[in-house]
Amino acid sequence: MNPSEHAEPPVVFVVDDDAGMRSALHRLFKSAAFAVETFDSAQDLLDRGDLERAGVLVLDVMMPGISGLELQALLIERNVDTPIVFLTGAQSVPMAVTAMQRGAVDFLEKPFENDDLVKRVRQALRRGDTKDDRAHRAEYDRRSALLTPREREVMEHVVAGQTSKEIGRALGVSPRTVEIHRTRVMDKMQAGSLAELVRMVLTRER
């Protein structure tokens, strides 16, 4: 008998201090046939979660007590390599950028599409799939090849978390000009939001 037949299925560990969000995410992942465990804080996860089990951590960036970024740092210290998908509000996109630079596999900006979150959790479970990675990189390269040198510069500054005013000062152009370039970047990269653009660029850079 194959030992893998007795292996526990991967679990989605949901950590969010909002009870309504935890409940909604529990229903969503259950309906997608995942095993799900929910926690109301980072400390709750550290106290009760079995992070030696295969799975994905769906983690809110902004939480009272231990924040999402602080939890990520603690897990890194403990050599826990469970892939993390962060959920973030628009105001905390720069934090999500930091999280991905530290090794998080993905992040979604709230409000998100349920199907998109489920898809990204499945992708996180399949991380290391070189065929999947090659396809994503090829598509990124195709889109980014459409950018002009100036648009590429603007994209780099946007992904670094700079405002249009800051980018304008750095490039010697007006904020309005930056906005025009930024709009063109979003169109050519087919990014529906800043979060999506940042995710796209940081994933490709790995």
C-alpha cells in the first residue's frame, strides 16, 4: 500500500481577526474542497496550528497584536516554510510588497474575487511547478516588452511604493505626466489594480 494514501491532505490555515471574514473564508475554502483551519490572531496560530502539516497560510496583513509581517518574520526564524498568501487593504500594499520580498508567494487586495483567491491558493500549493512558472514568466515578458523605457522606469518606481509626486521628482517630470505613463503601464501589463501589478513584477523577479 502506498504510504501517501494515509497522508493528510493539505490544509488552508486562515488567520484573520475579523470573525465575519474568517467565517466567509472558511465557507469558501470548504466549498472548494480544502481542509480549513481558522485562527483569530497570529498568536492563536502559533499556539494551536500544526504548521508541520502541508498547506497554505492565508494571512491578513493588518492585525492587532502580532501583525501579519511580524508573524511572517517569526515563522522565518522558526524555519517554517508554509507558503503564505497575504490579504491586504489598499493602504497596506507597501506592506505586502515587503512580505513578498521576504518570501510570501502571493497577495490579494481586498475586496477580492473569491474565485481568484481559490485559484491563487491552489497555485501556492503547486509552487515549484516549473511548467506553470515558465508560462507565467513568458506572459509577463510578452506584456513588459510593450513598455517604453520611460514606462518601465515608472513601473519600477510604482512597484517600489512611490507616489506620483515622488516619481515625478525622481524622473524630472510632472506628477500628471507620471499618471499618464502609469495608466499606460497598467493597460499594457493588463493589471486591474496596483496590487496586481506589484504581484506580477515581484513574482517575475524571483
